[in-house]
Amino acid sequence: MSTVAEIESALKKLPMQHAQEVAKWLENYLNQQASAKSAPAKAMTVQLPDYAARRKVIFGDKVLPNMVLLAREEERW
């Protein structure tokens, strides 16, 4: 069913109780869509993963060397 005419003919074939349930659902859906569009957009907050906790789970209390600093020490300027 892709056209309004097809949907309308299918609704006419339904028993009255089922057609009323579809009508109530459609009304609620349209009200929700209207209220969602009229409500101001909320700023989404993104929660970043806790890398320190993940590192501690994987490596424990082991102190890892800073590989960038070690590489810089080995370079000749």
C-alpha cells in the first residue's frame, strides 16, 4: 500500500473496531510529530568512554612509558 487510495480502501474493508484503533493510533502519531517539531531542539550531550578506567582494567597499576618522549630523546637534532 503506497497510495492514499489503497490505504483508504483497505481501511474500509476492516471491521469498525479495527478502523477506530487505526484512527486513534494515527491521531496520536500526528500529535507526537507536531509536538516534536514545535519543541525546541535540545543540545545532545555525548558521553565519552573512560579511557583511564579501561587502561587500568587492561594493564592494572603498571606505568606505561610515553613512547613519544622516548622517541624524541633518541632523535638527533
